[in-house]
Amino acid sequence: MRLTPEGTTSPPPAPAPDQQKLDRVLGRFGNFAIALSTICVVAGGITSFHVGYCSVGGAAIGIGWPLGCLFALTVALTMAEVASAFPRAGGPYLWAAKLGDPGWGWVAGCFNLAGLVTALAAVNVGLCQFVLTGMSRVRGNNPASLPDAVLDTAVVLVTLSQALINHLGMRLTSWLTNAGGVLIVAVSLTLTGALIICPLLDGATPDLSRLVTFTNYSGEAGGNVWPASQSLAWLFALGLLLPAYSLTGFDASAQVAEETDKPEKNVPRGIVRAVLVSGAVGWVMLSAVVLAVPNPGAIAAKGDGSFVWALRAVLPSWLRTTLYVGIDAAQYVCGLATLTAASRLTWALARDNGLPFSRALSRVGSHHTPSVAIWSVCAVAALFAVCLPYTAVAAVCATFLYIAYIVPTMCGLLRPGRWPRVRAWQLGRWYRPLAAVAVLAGLFLIVISCD
């Protein structure tokens, strides 16, 4: 916001004309890998598995996950067309400003930035908890006795290292996110295969009915993840927060549009493909978990530790350890990709005088990266991670992101005359109905996330 001569506040001005300052080092796969790494079902699907499973059991995965994927895909499709029309850094902020007005752009940008920064904090806290808990068990210590100062220090160091990598140039970041995208798929498929083969070797037969069976795991039955309730419908709705949280961050493709070759084509492709691949791989992986566990009720009772206990009940220790290393690496790259997206959005907002200290935040350093924006995002995310509980940070990031996603979609519906006539990637007559569904589904997500 800016101060007018009268002392009142006003929205930032409309986005400035194109000023190419960043290196276009991302191709088709590189842009896709940024979004795939930011979504990272190995991070969100694993750390939030209990959000779905401890609501109504296997049906939250077998039925709820595909429904959540359809919602995310609807948002991604409509987002892709807007991204093709306005292929610049800023994502929802830029789109809402172009299709609506600068005020709507600023609102979308603030929610988008808050969502990305809190997502970065949540990913890095989840990563450090995962690593330190595993190390405590290996040493025979009680993970619950881990001092908060150790976790906080680890989170700060991880976030600083991600900022340093991003500061040193987009080529290094791109190389790591490309490798991370391959690693995410490889770890997911390896984990799925292990969860299928190990029970078969022990003589167990998978019960496919688990994936469509509704079981009330609210209250103590589900480790008190959700308050006790007799409404399976409401619990199922709450379980949809699992795919909603896991399948976020695909706007990262748009945030790096000015570092992508042929962004009007490669950005929309990256957005849609990232959601499709993440949704399919995540569903297969989490379904394998549900089918593999010997006692579904006992696993649900572990609450937020249900995923780890599921692996311990099925896989040998050497295989678990190997998979944990891959999962940790994928989560680290997820944080790196999220920091990249958040810093580019910060830079785009500052370039249009939409943030305090815009002159400094809009600087591009000697490595052709928005250095001040990178380190500012790093500092704020680390502060959130240290000062706020993990559950609070993780709960709000998905809501903030989807609010940012649907604001430009709503503006595009209400003001169709502001669209460019020629777009490289179009839905044609399908845009308006899909956009309406995306807005309604986004409002539904906001309601259930406020429970």
C-alpha cells in the first residue's frame, strides 16, 4: 500500500510494462519441475496423511483424494489460461490486477505471498521434525524429549541454506528442482512398490474395499486429530483438507514466468502437468499405505504419527531408512522451490510499489536473482517457523493460497472484456463453467478450513 498526499492509503498502481531483468534459464521440463517440487506429494501427502485418514479412514484416500484432485485440476486449468494470457512474474497478483483492478491484484498478491511464506515454514518444520525424530529413534532416545531450541536452530539453518542456493542463481536452483522432480516420482513409486510387495511376501491379501469404507476415526479413535463427531459427511469434508493442502503451490510455474523460455506455452503446461502427475502419484502411494497396514484402527489411533507407524508396521528397518533419506531430500527441494516462488512474487509486488521497502525488494543482484526479496522471504519464513506452532502454520497456508487462486478467476468471470484476444493456451467455451466451479469449490474449502 502507498500513502497519498492526503495521508490515506491506496492500492498499488497497475503492473508496470515488461522489463526483463531475470535470466530465462527454464525450459519446458524446468518450469514443470518447479511446480512439481513445490507441490511435492512426498512432503504434503506424508506429513498430512493423518488429516485425511484420521477422519473417515480409507475412504478419505480412495474417494476423497480423487475429489480433491479434481478440484485442484479445475483451479489449475483455469489458472493455466490466465497464465498464458499474462506470462509475467507475480502470478495471481498480476492476473487479478489485469482482469480486475490494482486493488484486487494487491489482495490476491498478499494472500498468495502469505500462503507461500507459511507453506515454506511448514515444509521446513516438517522436514526438520522428520529428520530429528528419526535420528532420535536411531539413537534410542525419546523423540518427545527433543529440545525446541534444536528444532528451531535446524529450521533456521535449512531455510538459510535454501536462500543461499537461490541467491547464487537460477541455474543451480533449476538443476536441483529438476533432480527433485525426478526424485519425488521415484521415491513415491518405490514406496508404493514396497508397500505392495512386502505384505504379499508375508502372505497378506490386499482388501480393496478399505478404499471405499467409511470409518469414524474422530476423537480418540483417530488420535484426536479431529474432534469427536457423529457426522461422517462432515468428517469426510474435513478429510478433503489432505489433498487441498498437498496439491498447492502449482502457481510456482507462473511465479518464474520471467525465467522461463516461451512462458505463454510452457507455464500453463507446467501448471496442469504438475497437478496431474502429483495427483496420480499421490493417490497410488497413499492408497498403497491404506491397503498395506495390518490393523487400520491401530494405525488411525496414532494420530499425527499414523504414516510413520504404518511404515514401521509393514517395511523392514533398512528399507524404511533408505526411503526416509529420499523423502528428506524431496522435502528439502520442496522448500527450495517454494522459497523461489515466494521471492519472485515478492519481487513482482515490489517492482510495482506494492510492498513496504519496494525499492530494496525490487533489486536484482549480480547473480541475476532478486537477492533482497530472497533473503527477506527467508527471514520471515524462519520467524514464522520458530514463533508459531506447526499445525497453525500448515492449516492456514492452503486456505491463503486457494483464496489467491480464485480471486483472479472471479475477476476474469466478471470482466471478460479485459482478456487479450489471442492466447497461446485456451480452454475455449470450457473456461467459464470451470472457473465457476473453481470459485465455488474454493469457497467450500475456506468454510471447512475454518472449522
